[in-house]
Amino acid sequence: MKNTTIILLLLLFFFITLIIPSPSSSQSCKPFCGPLPLHFPFGSGPGCGHPSFNPHITCNPSQQSLLFTTISGTYPITSIDYTNHLIFIQDPSMSTCSTSCSSPGFSLNSNAPFSFSDFSFFALLSCSSSSSIITTTTTLCDNSPICTLLSSCPSLSSSSPSSCCVYTPVTLGPAFQMNLKSMNCNSYTAVYSFNGDETNPAIWKYGIVLKYKFSVDDAYPYSCDSCEQSGGVCGFTISGDSSSSSSSSYRFSCNCNGDMNTTTNCHFPSWSHAVIFSSPSSWTGLICWILSLVWMFMIRF
């Protein structure tokens, strides 16, 4: 009877060691990228976050910066509004009231899950008088005084109001390509807030704001809530042929402390939902269990 009790206790210890992740263990999916917190649908690396956003949003671990990649280049993300599903991007080649730059423009991938926010506007600067943008003022360019205000900035004083076109990109649809060379424009700026004063471009907030979106039947946001509340980081696993998007499928995965993945959350994952033996703590538990059994049988025999 005494030996049976010892065996049961050892088995219990073994299962607890395997199933409960160690708080001091690491996670392959990180909850931060530099100073920016990472929540669903964004992740710190391959297999983290949502599969639809993973190719477009990446974390540079050496620079500790979150980056947005599109067909026109890679840009740093300055902040994320998870409540309203907005990301704020800074284009280093974009002009502002304090800086004048020559830029190739900015474009979105047509199949990416992003669109421009409703309150953003763009201003194409230093455009040729023969530019198609300027000659189609009545259909595209705004007659607001923003061009005149921008020309009052020291860095943009050489841009006359007649060579500036202000418009909101949402009128061009979800896909948007701004090729300044083909438009005969030298630079552009983007403003997402007047910061309380529409007449003072020196204090306006410059940058590009994108809204990220999910498909109607996407169940990932609901699965992720429980994972993040339990201290996990949302990710995914690929089944099938990972080299072919048509033959592969994605399954939700919750990355827990100890680098253990589950299909639910980090609260006592079950055998059917956990990938065991994936962390040093799991292997340590197995070794301790085996050694304990050997010790017990040595004493008995």
C-alpha cells in the first residue's frame, strides 16, 4: 500500500510538471516589440499573431522596432490603437512642416487586410503644372486652404499652392498606389490630426494611419481573448504543405510560458490540447520521474 501511494504521488508530480508551464520559462512569441505591446492580430515572429497579418507586420529584434511592409517599402510603426483597429506609420521619406524630402510615394498591397482610415488626408507636393494630378483638380484635388498653409512652412516654402494637391485616399478604394514619379510630383505629406489647430501646420500630426480588418467569418479574435487573458500570446500552426498556400491550412495556437502551445489557453491545458515535451521544464519533469522510479525499485529489490 505504501509503495502504491508513492507511485501515485510520483505520477501526479510528473503530470503537473508537464502540463503547467514554468513562469520563469520563455515564450517564442513575445508580448512586446521594443516599447510597443503586441496583441492580436500582430506577432513578434513566424507563427505568431494572425496568419493574414504575419507577412505584413514584423518585429526587428535587433532594433526593437515593429515594421510594416508593403510593395513600396518597409516603414516603422509608431503606435497601435487596438480598440479602433488602427496602426500609425511613419515614412522617413515623407515631407512634414519641418522637413522637406524627395519621396517615391507610398502604396498598399491590394490583397493585404489594410485600408486607409477615414480621417487621413494626403498632400502631393512640388508637382509639375502638367501633372495629371493638377489637371484633374475638379475630380481629385480638394479646394481646402491646406496647400496654402503647408506652403507657409519653412521647409515647404518653395512649393506653391498651385503645385499641391490635397485629397483623401479613401475615395480611391481599399487598394491605393501613389507613384509620385508617374504623377510628376516630387514629394508628399500625410496628416491624420490637426492637433487642435487647423491653421498651424507646425503642430499637426504627420504620418499614415491604416485600419486593419478581419474577414466576416474569422474566428481568431474570439479564440484569442481566452489565450491572452491566461497570459498566452496568440499564434498559429501550419498543417499540410507549408510551401503552398493552397494546400496548407492554419490552426489557432496559444503560446504559453515554457514555449508550450495549446489550442485553447494557458490554464491547465489538457493532454489532447497540449504539445508536451516542448520545453526544458517538461524534460526535467520526465527525467526526475524516471530517476525516482529507478530509486524506488532499487530500494524494493
